[in-house]
Amino acid sequence: MEMPFSLAVQYATDSDNTPTRSQFRRWVKAALMQQAEIVLRIVDEPEGRELNDCYRGKKTATNVLTFVYDDTQPLSGDIVFCAAVVEHEAQQQEKELMAHYAHLTVHGILHLQGYDHINESDANVMEKLETEILARLGYNDPYKGNTIRDYSASP
């Protein structure tokens, strides 16, 4: 069953290598299991670094941050991607850039819905679900041959 959702996409980056609104919409729709209001924001490294420092106490930018607003109905939140970090990771991990964005979008949407990867058991559940959703979208297993687990963080 398709869940109704509203989606706003904000491009606050100089990068020309970002997904289109329709790509983001397709990826969000595939991972969303409840009604939601979502803002996706793609930023450059200074804003990514500032947000990661402010909310996680880490002085570097990260690939994706998920902000969940628990006191709202329907579910709502913001997901922030740092374009430079996503691009660097895709190149470093030898992944297609849009496949990496698709993975991080699905990952962020699952965080928004309460999934996490704080412990091994939760990480296994989340990774299995991500892999299934991405397979339905036509993408390869994002974890195959990849030992990096710090894909996202919820402040």
C-alpha cells in the first residue's frame, strides 16, 4: 500500500551531481511505510560540517543526517545530505553516485521511521531492509564488500 507523503527538496549546494526531485521521490516512496512530511536538503561541506558539529559533536561533515520531529503527526523530519561527502564516498567505494544517493536516501527514511544501527542486531535488521528496498529499485547490495557502517546518524 502506498503511503501519502509530502516531500520538499532543497538544493543548497554548488554540486551539479545531485539527484533530481523525481529520483528522490521514487527512493523515498520505496522506503516509506507511513504517512510523512519530509524535507531533503543537499548541502555543501561547510553547512554539513556545522550541522554535524552542532548535533553530533563531530568536527567533520558526514554523508547524511536525519532529524526526526517526534512530536508531530503525521511523521515529519529533515534529511540532510552533504554532496561533497556523498560524492567522495561513492568514488572511494567504487559505487555509482546515484546508487549511493539512493542508498543514503533509503537509509535516512528508515531512520526517520525509527530504525537504527546502534547495536549489531539493529544494524542487521536495518541493513537487510535497505538491501531489499534497493533491490526492488534495481540497485545492488550496498553493503557487499563494504565494511563501513557509519552511513547515517540521527542527532
